[in-house]
Amino acid sequence: MSAMTAAIRRRRHLDVTPYLLVAPAVALIILIYAYPIVRVFIDSFLSPTAARGTSVGLANYGFVIDDPVFWKSAGNNVFLLFGVPIMTVVALVVAVILFDQIRGWRLYRTLVFTPYILAVPVIAVTFTYLYGYNGVVNEVLRAVGLDGLAQDWLGSPKLVMPSILSVIIYRELGFGVMLFLARMASIREELYEAAMIDGAGWWARLRYITVPQLRTVISFFVVIELITMLSWVFAYVYSMTGGGPAFASSVLELYIWKYAFAYRAIGIASAVAVLLLVATSVLIVVQMLVRGDESDTGEE
Amino acid sequence: MYRSLARLGGLAVVSSLIVVACGGSTPTTAPTAAATPAAATAAAPSAAAPSAAAPTPASTEPVSLEFWYWAESDAPGANQWMTDTVAAYKAVKPNVTINVVPQGTDTLISAFQTAAASKSGPDIASQWATGPVLSFVWSDSVAPISDLVPAAEMSHWLNTNENTYNGKVWAMPQYLLGIGLAYNTELFAKAGVTPPTGDRWTWDEFIAASAKLKAAGITPFVGGDKNGYLGAWWFANIGGQQLNSVQELAQAVVGTVPFTDPKYTGWYTNLDNYVKAGYVNNDVMSLDLDQGVRLFGQGKGAMTFTSDGMLATAIKDLGAAKVGVMRPPKLGTGTLADAGNATQSISHFVTSWSAHPQDAADFLQFMHTPDRLTAWYKATGVVAADDRFDATLVTAPQLQTMAKAETTGPQVWLENWIPPQIDGDADLPAGQMIFSGSGTPADAGQLWERSAATWRSAHPDELANWQQLVK
């Protein structure tokens, strides 16, 4: 046997060991992540409630596409997406203000971040009382003579989604602020010093130094929040309105939950879950492409 | 990077397909159609229990039972009563330990759906009568109570017809719940409104009284529909008054007649007019059902729909002299317009997977012992669904009126006779449409029809069973 062949054989023998070592972790990941996804995909082609194994082809998808409540729910998720730019801009502004270390900035930072560490149902139930027709918000408005602004924030089909969006922004804002602050702390001081020497004011420094330096983090935050608005708002909606009034605040997760757990129609719920998975996967791929482009161009 | 990801992803998918192919799951058999349809007509409260198999003796070994229990929302005080009952049972049967898990109203059905899907979970569970119970019977999740409890015992239970199917009784009633129209006598007097001389108003009289109350600056009707259940109570008490039997309702459920037929959903026009006239509290969509009823106990409204337990609470809050009760106003001309609305509301049953079905049934029987029936009433003010209940305990005249209405003549709670999906996707949101002003009565009718069609499409197995009920 030649020395090269022996070396190749030794290398092939040695190559198995790392795989064996990571096999348990991979198996766990497959069990927790991959198996449910494959199972849901298969279930989406099976009969909603009858014996497993009864294939119905695309009937579940057809059922969902014909259901106005599905489109209402999807539309509400799309509406929530428009909250992402608002959230991003507000988080950026707050982060910049805090980074300037105004008086009491540590306290403000704590206040901004605290909602993010509270459980969603806690926030949601609190705001349910705040937003009631005779709740705190309206009582304050009436007390200062702004009766006309006192609305049924959660009971009006037109206002319920903006009201829920405001609660989501209130909670998710802290995450963005902390992300931006962390990145801003690593921006080189020399860039700001050089800019100030050249006469750049606060706005110019923000526009030409801070925001470009934050671009990667901003894109990350935007994509994460887009995914949140598509598939992490169930707790808000369920706690605050249950999808009402009359489906006005229904979202896709609630739709999936209802069909899976309340109506025993796993096939239909799985079909919607697959559609939602496709939508969020598109966003993830976009994020990876954007981050790939940025690393290709050498930007941080 | 992408090639590595693709390799990993492919490995994950292939591995998962192998797991799925090797694992799979035991197919659940589709429920068979009933040989004998349930008693579907409006029925008298007491019904003879069908013959039951001789129950097997309970075990003497240590037994642990889990009971998913719901009643508190209907009958405040129920959870404490259950705690006391478990303690009392422990004294009688020291080898049996019962863990009671109170259930939430919004998750009552969905939580048990999960247990039913996996055939694991509680030994005893609670579900609302007829539709919800039968849907679980049809998914083989319920053991017939008539196989576990002697016929002589069951003969004392009231309203067992609500859960009778295929010749068996599947669940046990605990209490009888009726809905009355409570009124504040003080506010009535202030507005110059006179209560009816009979036991109820006509619809026109109800409207006239509401107009007088509003003119006097009093909110005529208070309630909460944020969770949709106020609309469901209106459906159950007013909505079915054009029908002659529950089979007529089932005809629409199975698709023989459309729900848009005015006899099913025409009453939404009356409700819509009532709401638009400003006779309902302006925060109705901000409050859940029980929160809205509490407004009545706070003196913030002249009338409300109320259960026995809620009425007992209102009497405590306002004082007996200020509270009156009548039957819901008469709007329709069908046979059901004159039927009572008492139901057992919640039913308790032994699950099909319980390892100790006889012990579970024994505990359910214990809940009907005279001592427990008396304690139940003292704790909740709600009449027990048992002819051994000591009616002399009901001393408040208002509660006597409710008890008499609940035990006299045929009784139908219409909401029991629709599948849970139609209840959740039509009954509840249709009422929300009207109370929030976001839809018209025609929209409400369309919603019922669409929801029924959706249910029929998604549940062909249950449709077959409901068609048997209709026959």
C-alpha cells in the first residue's frame, strides 16, 4: 500500500469521529425543528379530520384560499408589517438620544427596555384595560376636554388593528433600542471627531456616520421584526381581542390555532402553516442575501 | 456557505422523512353514524335515563384522578365548592386522590381538543352540553356515563336528554342554568317603567320600556360582548323564537335550509335596531360577558341578561328590594318562543382513556349526594340538576322565579344545538358585528351560512352524525 493511500485511509477513518460526536445534537435539532416542519407539510395534504393517511391533494389549500377569514387574517398580518418602519425609526431616534447620554439616560434606557422583558400577555392585558372604552386612556382624554378623541380602541373594527400595533411597537421597541445602542458603542470615535473637525453638525453626523454604520444591524432588526409581525403576534391578539370584533383583528397564527386546536381540522391548519412558513422563509432568504451582499462589499 | 446549508437541510429533510415513515400514527377511526338519533325536540327537564350496563366496582388500590373542571363563570363559588367536595370525598374514599384543574372559558374546548387528539389527559372533563359533548363522543373521547352509573341514580338527574345519543347518556349534569332578564326596580321607578304583570314582556313592550329608560338618562340594557358571549345569549334566548324545534335548527346546520332564511337570522334586525337606538351601554365591546353583567350590579344599567348565579350576586350587590327578574321578551311566534331556556350548561364526563373510569364515575355520583347538592346551592345560588335538590333552600323570590321557570315545561338552550365551530365562527362574531356596528343583519345571516358551509366542508365525519340527529 502506498503512503498516500494509507494516509487517505487514515483520514477517512478519522473523518467519522466528529460526525459521531455531533450526531446527538443533530438528532435533537432534527427532532425539534425539522420533523415538525416535515410533518406539517405532509399533514397539509391529508384529510382535515378523518383517519391519517387519507390524502386529499390540494383540497386543504383550496379550502383556505376560498375562506374570507383567511384573507382577512393575512391582510391583518400585512397591515402589521407597515409598523416595522415606524418601529425602526422610533428605535433609532431613541437610541441616538440615549447614546448622547442626556441627563437620566440610564433610567430612560431601563424604562424603554423593561416592556421587552415582560411577558406578552402581561402587556396585552394591561393595555386591554388602558384601551377600554371607559379605560384609562379615554378617561384622561375626557378629563382634559378631548372627548372627541375617546374611541373604542379595541372594540371598533377600524381601530383594533392600529391599537394592537401600538402595543406591539411599545414592547418591541426596547429590543431595537438595545441593538442599536450596542452597535453604536462600537463605532470608532475617530469618525465622529474627524467629522466634528470638518464642521459636521448633529444631523450630518447622524446621517453620514451613525446610520451607515448601523446599516447591518438595522437590516437585521427589520427582518426580525417583519418575521415577528407575520408569525409572533398570536399572544397579543389572543390576549387582547381573541380575533374580534367579528374577525377584525384575526391573524394567521390565530387562524391556525383555531383550526388545529378548537376545530380539530389539522389538515387545514397545516396548510395555512405551510403558507406562513413560505412567507417567512422568503424574508429569511432576503435577509441572508442582504447580509451576503454587505459582506461581499466589505461593509461591516 | 449556501452549499453547507443545503447539505444540512437535505440531511434534515431525509432524516425527518425516515422518522415519519417509520413512526406514523394509528389512524383514528371516523365516527360511525348513530343508529338511534338523540332526543332532539324540546324536552322536559327530567328524563328517564336509558338502561345502563351494570357498573363494575371501584378499585380499592390508590387511585389518582385528574378533573378538568369548569363552572365558575356560570356559578361563582363553584371552584370553592369543588375544593370542599374533593376534601369530603377524600374522607369517604381515602385511596382516591383527585386533582382538580379549573378551566378557562376561552380555552375550554381547545384544551380538551388537544387531550382528545392525543387520547391522554384528564380522567374527568367538562364540556358544554350537546354539541360540544357529542363532538367529543364522535371522536371516541368519552365513556358513556350510563355504563358506569346505575340507572336508579341517573333517574334523579335532570336534563339528561341534552347528552343522550345512540341510546346512552354520555355526560352528567351538575346544575340547571336559565337566563332571565334582570331589572333594577329603582331605575324602573325613576323612569316610570312598570314590570310586566305576567312573566315576560312582548318585544314591543321591551322596546317601549327601553325608550322610557333612555329618556330618563338611564342605560336600558348593559352587557359585554368582547368575547362574543352576549351575542350568543341573545341568539339562545331571542334568536330561536321563530323555530318550532331544534330539528329545524339542525336542518340549517346540515345545509338543508340556508341560515339566511329569516326564521334563523331575521332577529338580528331587531337587535340591530335596538343597538342603534342607543339602548345598550357604549362600552359593550370593551367588556366580557360577566364584566358587562357586573355593571348591572353596580347600578349602571336597568336591565341585563343574567344566570341564576349572576342574579344571586346582583341581589347581594344591590339589595333584594332593587332586583327583579322576568323571562326574556317574546319576539317570535314559533313553538320555541314559549319554551324555557334552562340547560345544564356544563356537563361532566369520564374520558375514554381514563385508567379508572369507575372511580371517576363514583366521584361524579358523589357530587350528587344530598349533602353536596345543598352545599352547592349555598355556595353558588344555582339550582342543582337533581330532583333530590331541596327546593326550600331557594328563599330569594327572584331566584324562586328563575328556578320555577327552569323546571317547568320544555326547556331548550339553542346554542347547544350547533357545532362548536359554527358557534365560534358565526354565533359569536355575528353578535359582535351587530353590537360593534361593523356589519348589517344581512351580513350576520351570510356569516352563519358561510360558517356552516365551512364546517360541513371541514368535518364530513361530524356532518354525517348531525344528519342522523336531524332524522
